[in-house]
Amino acid sequence: MSDFVEIDRMTLYQYNMRVKAYQLRKVDGERDIYLQAWANREVKATKEQGRGKRVLVYRDFGKFFNHEKYVNQILNKGIEDPKSLAIVEIMKRQKERRETTDG
């Protein structure tokens, strides 16, 4: 924010909310740094195979990060969440009960 007139017009609540938003963005950035460090460790992970032979756990990127799986989750192309389906079924039953008691 660089417009001092706009800054001057902010309420104390708005200012505090902007400070909190800034701090939360910083925490998210820190999380990303630690997540990257974790991923670096995981991609270098090895397992023992045979007598004294060590091989990489993830031989290709697709086994380490399944991009298509995450995209499908976001686009709701994959299998629906069982909890969501259960909630939908409960709502349908409640609607049916209301219709039978009202009608």
C-alpha cells in the first residue's frame, strides 16, 4: 500500500487486519521453505535392497509427486470424498422427511 491518503483513511481494525494478513503471508512463506527442505530430504531417501545395496525410494518424479491426482482432486474429477457423500445422503433423507411431514 503506497497511497498515504488511503492509509490515513483506514480504521484501526482495518490496519490490524492488514498487519495480520502480512504476518500470515510470512508464515506461509516460512512453511514453503520448510516444505521444500522436507521434499529435498524425501527425494534423496534410499532403501536397502539386497546385501548392502541401497537404491532410491523414488526412481522417477511421478512416484514422488502425482500431479494428476492433485489436479483431479481440485477439479473434482476423481473419486468423491466419502465424508461428502455421506453428508449429501443425510441431507437427502432430511429433505425427504420434511416433504413427507409437510405434505
